[in-house]
Amino acid sequence: MATLTDRLPENVAGRYYVDSSCIDCDQCRALAPEFFVRHEDSGLSYLQRQPETAEDIARVEDILNTCATASIGNDGA
């Protein structure tokens, strides 16, 4: 489970985030490149845009639930 205290500083402000347990597998970026991007120096993913619509939230939640390392968090859950 992602930990808010390990939230990467590159994440845009908001309830969803990626923490430091990310292993650069590329799954979230491949599934939702409009939300998740790769930090060039660390190689880790981070959230560049928070989902706003119900459809976008459902999409990010699906990706959160399939993250192999549980590195994606929702601090509003």
C-alpha cells in the first residue's frame, strides 16, 4: 500500500500520488499517460495531473488497484 509520507515530491498536489516504492515498471504510464509520467532522473513515475471527472477517477482507481507494487495512493480514501 502506498504511503503518504513516502509520496514523491514531483506529484502534482491532490489526493492521488505515487510513492517511493515505484519500480519503474511503466504500467501506469502505458495505461494512462495523460496522468502518469516518468521522472527522467529517478526513473520513477509520478502523477502530473489529478483526475477530475468521474470517468477519470475510475480510470486512475483501476490503475491504482492493479499496480504491482501498490505504489499509487489515494489520500482521500
